[in-house]
Amino acid sequence: MNKILPLLILLTFIFSSQSFSQELKSFNSQKDKVEYNLKTKGELYFKFTINSKDRINELGRHISIDNVIDKIIFFEVYAYASAKEMDYFAAQNIDFALLKHPGDGNEKMSDNIKEIMAWDVYPTYPAYVTMMNNFAANYPNQCRIVNIGSTVQGRQLLFAVISDSVNTRKPKPRLMYSSSMHGDETTGYVLMLRLIDTLLSGNGNNQRITELVKNCEIWICPLANPDGTYHGGDNSVNNAWRYNANGIDPNRNFPGPVAGQHPDGNAWTIETIASMNQFAQYNFTLSMNFHGGSEVFNYPWDHKAALHPDDAWFIHAGKRWLDTVHAVAPSYMVDNLGYPNIPGLVNGFAWYIVPGGRQDYMTFFNGGREVTLEISSTKLVPASQLPTFWARNFKSFINYLNESLYGVRGIVRDSVTGAPLKSKVYVSGQNDTTWIYSDSICGDYHRLIAPGTYSFTFKAPNYYPKTISGIRAAYDSTTYQDVYLRPITTSAGNENLTVKNFKLYQNYPNPFNPETDIKFDVRENSEVSIIIYDVTGKEITNLANGNYKQGSYSIKWDASKYPSGVYFYKFTAGNYSEVRKMMFLK
Ligand SMILES: [Zn+2]
């Protein structure tokens, strides 16, 4: 028996895994290395070349494509895969080269808050949580910490909320910065911690910051995938990986406008569900998602070729970011990756398709405006370089938040009671999903838009819609347009009016706690059901089950025995069915 041989094989694997050949090889010729890397790391980082963009887009539904570089006669593609995803890729017979995992670093760590606040070192996870809680403790009137949920491994998804009225909802744009949902893309993590500190300590001292804290409600999540970043344990980011703890790419796991509820073929992770609940509960005007691996300002759409109707506005915001950055660092963020052919700026689809990404989920389904900032070519940036990236981007962090104060804004109210209303705000002539919401508590809406003269239509359930024309907008200026919507009165005897259609109405109130009314119309005698589903699609209860005569009905749902979150309710009457979403908030 030769006991040396297995040891030699093991050593060969270890050394070969350190010398990452750039040569593209077949799957079979490097099967052992693939298995070794999957066993030790859990996810693979690799590159390959291909000459069809359609083929890249198809592959992107099965593995996580991270970067696509146009080499004129072919594309160089960088990607990640879990073991399951590698099974698919192996069957494609594409030669590839395994690469050093970007999260394999040797960066300086610290658990000393004072040392961390020199901003050139990575914090341990416990130090990070302490710092976040310290912000709220030190600035109780300007900062509170919101934990939107726990991760697979029980870490926290924390936001610092910053505003001069942080404990009361006021009619202000609500903004969001979130970083490192890919756990090995860590630059934005430390920069966002530093931004929280800068906004809080600058409030009252720096005029621009004071104005922002006064006029906006700013939500900052420095670490959106802590299990990925601390894959190597709470004390180090040096074994960070991309995916969540269950091997799922968080930025491919959201519902897609075209690809359906599960574009990646996986159930929503608990981190995705926490985000979806947060977005449904809070109405965000503008947001940004920080990544790494490239240096580019990427804007919607990621999922389809058609330009977003607000393309001009996105280009305006992106150019402003880049012009400010280039004044400090002329050779940073200068790649031209496609339309609109402005160095450092790219339309998502022109670069490569991202199915199930958060940017389009936020922008398409939640009335938001989200862009993706790829902040550094190196993912796990050397800690000593963090101050350089801060110096390049700090002014743009401020400018981008400030954009939310321009455009068209106002408050939507009930014309009888004056109560603020949640409504949908549409811009006439935009033949795509670009509506935004007015806030459910204060009724305020904030429509960022390119210069022009517009017609806006405001719609709310149980109100007559209203269109206002001749609304003028310009960059760096604010147009105020308040709106009163007239309720559709339900006089006595209304139930005798002829019901002409089947219809399911938005529940009221919404969000609710713990009871809400669900109204529906039945056109003709039908078998009716109203089924409630939780956010995972599991049936919770059936509120109506039986034959209903023509008429208008209202059914109450008491959710007190269920957890807070998003629920769906489906109305079926004969062949007709309609689904709506509601929010239970304890
Ligand atoms: Zn990323």
C-alpha cells in the first residue's frame, strides 16, 4: 500500500490551485481542480470566451455572469458557479480557466472601533454591528437602526436611517444606499459605514449635509450579504464569497418583469424575502446598489433591450456622478461598455443581461429608481486603498442623494377629508412600467424626470383618477404639484346599482394591522373564492367560498395570528381571476 500517493495528489491539487493558469481547458481536463475548489471554497470563479451575446444571456440564467468584456471578435466572460450550477456549465462543453477567487485576500482586520474609523481597515462582524448601534446611540434624534431580517446563518441585515426627523415620517424623499450583496465585493461596505459617520457628524456643520439630513430620509445598508462577506468567520473578510450561505446569488434571486417569479430557478432566500418586504413597506424614491469587479455606473433596464422611458434622466444622473469623479481621478471609471457610449456609463442590457437582479426589481415593481455602481475593479480591495475610493466618490454620494430634491413633487390627498393618500403617479405617454407611488402615510410623491412639459395621472383605488397637464420640469429645479382626488361615494342603496364587471379592489387600509377590508364585484352569479397566500406562495386561508349573486361585496381579514409581511390575495369568480398584494405591519 502506498500511503504517499494520496498525499502527493493532495499537494498537487493545492499547488495547482494556486497557479491559476489563464489557458482555457475543457471541463474533463480540470475536473479534479474544479472539485477541489468547490470542496474548499464552495463556489468557483472562472472565465471563458464565446462569440454570441445571445449565448451569454442564455448561460446567465444558469450560472452567475459577473463581467463581459467585448474583445471585438469575441467576448471574454467572467462568472461564478456553485456545484449545482457547475453541473449545468460542464454539460455545455465550453473551455474555461479557473481563476483565483476574488475573496481570497489577506487584508487587515480590526475589532477596535477607533482604529476602524481611520477607514483603512476592514471591521470584524461584531465590530460592524457595534458601530451601527453606536451611530443610533450617539445621534438618537438623527439616526435609528432598522434590522430588516436575519440571514441564513443568523446575522443581521442592518440599515442606518438618517434624517433630522428620524422618529417621525415626514413628506420627504426616502433614499437607499446598499452595498456588498455580493459578499466578496467589499469596497462599498467600508465606504457606506464612513458615509453614515460623515452624514451624522457633518449635520449642523456642513451646509450641504445639513440640508440633505433635513430634506431627505436616507437609508444605508453597508452590508447586504454578511454571510457572504464573513464566509470565513466573523473575524475576517479574507475568505469572502459572492453567494448567500445556501449558495444562491442574491442579485439573481428577485422576481423578473419577463422571467417571472424565480428567474434563477430557486425559491426566494430569506434575505431576498426580507428585502422584498422592506421595499413593499417603505416607498423608496431613489436607490443605489454598490458592487465591485468593474468601474461603471450601470442603469436600467438590465433585463430587456428597450430603453427605460427615463433614459435621459438616468444619463443625466450618471454623467453627473462621473464628471464629479473624473475631476479627482481622470482615469477611474472610464470604460466604454456600450450604449450610451459615455465612458464609465452603461445601460445594463447593453453590457449584459441580468435576470432576477435587484435594480430592475426595485425600478419595475416598486416604483423606485435604482442604479448599480460598480465601484472598484478589484473586488476585495486592499484595505489601504479604501481612502482613495472614498476621495474619488464622496462628492458623488452627496450629489446623487441631492437629485431626489429635484423634479416634480407634491402631496396627494382625499378632496373631502384632506387625508394624505397612497396613489400611483403615471407620466402620460410612457408606454412602460414607470409609475411611482405617493407615500401611504404623508401622501408625498417625488418624480425624478428629464426637462420637459408633462401630463401626470394620479390613481388610487376607490377614487376618480385625475390627470394634470402642463407640468414643467427642469434639471436642478423643483416643480410642486399637489393633487386632490375625489372619492367614489358609496351612497345608501349603492348595492342595488348594477355591477357591470368582475373586479377585485385594493384592500383598505393598506398597510394594515391586524384587520383589512377586501372589496370585490361580481358581475353575474358565480362560484367565488378569495384565497390569501403568503410571500412564498403558500395558501394561508380562503375567505370566500361559494356561490355569490351579482353585487358588490366586502370581506374582512384578520391577520393577527400571522407574521408581518407581504401577502397576496386572489379573487376567482367563474373564469375570472385577479391577484393583488397587501402589507401586514405589526
Ligand atoms: Zn456584484
